[in-house]
Amino acid sequence: MAIKQILEKRVKRTCLYDRHLSMGAMMVEFGGFDMPLLYQSSINQEHHAVREHVGLFDVSHMGEVTVRGRDAERYVNHIFTNDVSNMPAGKILYGMMCYENGGTVDDLLVYKLGDNDFFLVINAANIDKDWAWMQEQAAGFDIELKNESDVYGQLAIQGPESEHIVETVLDIPCSDLVFYTCKVIPTPNPSHMGGEDNYLQGLLISRTGYTGEDGFEIYASHDCIRECWDKLIDAGVQPCGLGCRDTLRFEVGLPLYGDELSENISPVMAGLTMFIKFDKPEFIGREALLKQKTEGTARKLVGIELHDKAIPRHGYTVLNMDGEPIGEVTTGYHTLSTDKSVCMALVDTAYAALGTDVQIQIRKKVFPGTVVKKQFYNKSYKKN
Amino acid sequence: MAKVIEGLYYSESHEYVRVEGEYGFIGITDYAQNALGAVVYVDMPEVDDEVEAGEEFGAVESTKAASDLMAPVSGTVVEVNEALDDQPELINQDAYENWIIKVEMSDKSELDNLMDAVAYEAFCAK
């Protein structure tokens, strides 16, 4: 293999990599990046820090694509299931990009920064795939599409104390930001603007997150992110890794692309029709998704609670009470905040009703469970 | 430094056997419990189940993953540590005190295939 190809396959590092190592983080490969799984603590400790106080995540592996130009809004509405028309600047929407057959390309956040000025945040594992697909869909649109994933670092500060911490430690007033809104502000240190590549010319902060707690996400140049990270760590904020990032999002029923959404799991199957605006005249996948919504799908994503402490994990088989296979676990844990063995699973629709009795095969034994709602713990967002 | 106790027999998959006559008390080592993190569930066999040396007999689960337990010796399960049902974290507190199963060994010569404390300590240091 040529050196160039070898370099392209190499696992990437975020701008905070050295800091994770110096803090003794246990590193793991995720989405093509070398990321911290947990720091010198435990997943449980980090999880509880976020639920009860505040935690800090390096999420710089996430991808960013900017869409600007005369047809930007039309293009975004063409590739996105949610509706970006009539969005005020500073508003954010969650939704999906889908293939013609309704399968999911990715789930993402769309930030409207201004008229025909959109900032899309996509999953790390899908950056190359999404970028190629988005470029293919751009024919006939007068837009400037840029993959800015390498330009920005990103932090997530999550937990009930996050507003206080962002205001006092980072000096960023944010009590004015409501849930799912954002603003761009000058970076604290002018030399950290990040050069011409950084079209934000500042720091983007949003009241968003992936934990079910109140919190913020910050996007900025690498230097600025490093400075913010150092300030937060020096102030004693608990660094948190991908381990608790997964346990936190799972408890509140949030999907992870690759497990609960994929090219074979549509947002209708995943129970996310709230983020599909069918009254938009057109978007990629609209017909297929509408058909799934009206006619039903063969399989659906459900929550299952086991009656024992045994832990259902990704890939384990779900059985009906006759022992016949009816689905698979997508994500499962013994929840840290509610102390139950629960999972999300893709099952045959005949067994998807709440209260249905099922069983899960865990190694050599079969454990009984019940179909429940996918949200195992209540979110604590600041919505007004 | 992980605790390694003299007089026990150790496997490469980090289980130990404490021998008392015909019986062996089997658990995971201090090195293993430290690597796994907080134990949240222990999947144990039933009394009278047969275990085979080198074969899986249960699992220890942390938040992140399930780890199979491999039997270091063969035999019949005569007791399981039921305290671990309600308090799986006892293994983290003291992995040697809190064994997982007690077996009646069928072939004590299998102990010759295991490591002693010195060899196990060297094995872990690699």
C-alpha cells in the first residue's frame, strides 16, 4: 500500500489528544479517532458527575459541513427530513438525512447561522460517507459546500451546573440561550480566531447535548478549544469519555447511528417521525418514509426491561415466549441512574406493543423481559 | 501493584484456584478486577453443573462489557457465592476473599498446568 494510503487509514487524533494522554485516559478507537473512553475514574463516576454536577467531553471528532449560497436553504431542505424554512437565525434543528429508500445516511444537527447560512454537525464515523453523499446531491443547487471537520474542535459541557460553569470559568454569558439555540461570539483570545479557514471567525456556542441534561456545546478553532479545555479542567470540572457518553444518551432514549439508526434502520423504524416533516413538498426519501409511516414497517425499535440483573448487550437475540427469534438488541446496559437492566432492540412489529412479554438470550441462558418506552430516565432540559 | 497471593494457582485468563483438599475455590484475580472496573453483575452456573478446564463457566460484567470466565480446572460445582447476586462489587473490594464458585475437582493433576504466584506475577508484568 502506498504511504499516502497508509496515512489516510491512520486513526485520527483530536486537538486535545495530548491532554487525554497526560491525564491517563484509557483510549479507544471510535469513528476513526483515538478517543478517551474514560479518565482515571470510572464510567459510573463520570456518568454521575454529569447527572448531578457537570462534566466535560472532548467531542472534536464530530464533523462539520457548512452550506452557504443562494440555494442553501433549498438544498438543506432537500437532504434533511426536518424543515429549515422559516427558521430564525440562531435556531437549531435535529433530524436525519435519508436515502431514497428511507434508510438513514446520518442523524445530524442543523444550525441556522443566518440567511442561507447553515452549519451541519454530523457523526464522526460518517464524515467521509456523508461528505461524498452530500456533494452528490448538490448538482443543480447554487451553493458553496465545505467540509470543515478538520478546522473545528468541539467541547460539550453537560450537567445541571453547566450554565454556571460556562459563565464563570469561560466568561461566556449563556443564560440567554434557550434549548436548541446558538450564537457566535468573539473568541476570548483574539489570536485564537483560527485563520481564514475558520469562517465562524469566533466561537459558536449552543444549548445542545447528548446526555439528557442541560448543557452546552462549543465549536471553535483548535487553539481556542484547547484554552477552554484547560480552563475548565483547572477549575476542577470532571473530564468524561465515550464510555459515559453512551450510558448517558442511552438512558434518555437517544439513538446512536450504527446501532439505532443505519442504512437499514430508517427514522420511522426508530420511532423518530417527530423529526420528519412530511408536509415539505419534497426531500430525499420522503415517499419511502411516508409509505413506512402509513403502512407500517416489518421491524420497530423498542425498549425492553429485563426482570433480572443480567445485562442485555448489542447483538444479543430477542425471543418471543415460544423461544423463536424476533429481533436483536441494539444497545443495552445496566442503567447507572435507574439501576435496571434495559436495552433498545429492533424487533418484529407484532411484538412491539408496550407491555409485550419477550425474552433475551444472554450467553447460555434466557431472561424474561417486557417491552417498555425507550426513555428509561427523564431528561432535564431547560426549555424556557 | 495488583495483589497476588502465595499458594494459589493462576490461569492465563486471570482466574485463580484456592485448593482445600478435593475442593477448589475459583474466582478472578485482583489484577482482573482492577482491569475490568466496577463489577455490576456476575453470571454464575448452578450447583451440580459440570465445569471443564479451559471452557467458559460464566461471566463477570462491568458497565462497558461482559467478560467470560474460563474454568482453570474441571469438576462439579458444589457451591456458588450467592452474595455476589446482590453485591457483585464485592469482587472489586476483595477478589480473593470473594470467590465465585466452589468445585469438587475431578482431576487434580490439572493444577500442574496453572501458574504459581511468582509465575503469575511475572506474567502480569509483561
